[in-house]
Amino acid sequence: MSRLSTFLAGAASMAGAVAAVALLTGARADRHPEFDEITVGRINIVEPDGTKRLVISNRARFPGDFMQGKEGARPDRRTFAGMLFINDEGTENGGLIQKGSIGDDGKVSSGLSLTFDRFRQDQALQLLNNDSATHQQTGLRVNDVPYFQTTSLADVRRFGDEARALPAEQRDAYWQTLADQERLSVNRIWLGNTRDKGAALQLKDARGRVRMLLLVSADGAPQIQMLDENGKVSKTITPASRE
């Protein structure tokens, strides 16, 4: 083989090696690929240091929960698809989950929930829809959630374990003590439909007791109810009420 042929052969081999390396590693050099369509089971949006910030997933690959960069097991979440929001430190910050199917028994199991969590805590705001053959529930919840140094998510799990270990007749008192200490989340506002096809706005006190109810019944009758701490209606205002 002539020197020229040997040189050309070597150059061709080198070019092939460079092309192979480019195919394997050079793809990262192009940070702006474009696709008309992409089909995946899960997408992890991460920071440059690898911290997950958003996870979009199908049901089979749906993640657990995240706390300060560590993922905990949540097999109960494998019935949903959706996305999780994760904050700067790698802690779950809310998410969107949804499902809808008809079981072998013919019953519908359908729902969607969009939530926003307090820092290192649970849901402070929730938009939800649940559907079945007998009832559709659609509404907005606003919750008071304890500061994470007052009650952590680990505390919430511990409370549940301790309550289950108590005799049934002692559990209500156990939960009431925690509520009095302001260590539990409390629903303060509910806006949504009712089982009898009305629409309602419930305003609650710091202990979760309804104190004012704005209601429009299925037949269109509006009223405002004011309730005492025991849930008894103390005053009702309707269009027929007099000043």
C-alpha cells in the first residue's frame, strides 16, 4: 500500500472514531434539540446539580414523595398519573394527579387533584374533582397548615400510628388534644357543589367548625346561615328576610 493510501486509510479511521465519539457524547453539545412529538413514560426536570424540580410521569413510573432531595416510597400513588412540583431544596411542593377508569364491577373511579403545599408540609390549597355514578364532587379547599417546625410530615405519620395503637374510644380525645395544640391541618374554606346539587361556600373558624354558610339550592333558592360553635344555625338570611 502506498504512503498516500496508508495516510488516507488512517484519516478515514480517525474520522470514523471522531464521528462515533460525537454520536455518543456530542449530543450533549446541542442543548436545544427540537421534536414534533415525544413519547416517554417519565420526564425529570432537574437543576444543573441534578436536583429534581418537576416530575411528569405515567402511572407505572410515578414517583414517591421527596424530602430534601431524598425520595420516599409511596406505593399508594401508583394508581395515578400526573406531575409533582419540587422546591429548591428537593422537597415536594404540590402536584397534579389524575385518573379515570371503569372497574370490572362496572363502577367508575375517576378523579383529579391540583395541590399546593406549605414548605416541608402538606396541602394548603387544593382544587379537586371526584366522579362516580352517584355523585360528582368539585371544589376548592383552603387549609391552615402548621409550620413544619411545629408539626413535620414525620410527626403526622407518627400521630396516625399512635392513634391506631389506642383503644377506639380514646382516639377522638387524642386527636382533639393535638388540634387544641394547633398541631394539625384545619380546613378553613370549602367552595364547591353539594350532594343535593346545590352550591356552597363554607367559612370555618380556626378549629374547622363551619361558622358561615352561603348556599344556593338546586332549585335556585339562596340563603346565608350563621352557626354557633356547636354547629347550630343561629341566624338565616334569605331574600324574604326583613332587615
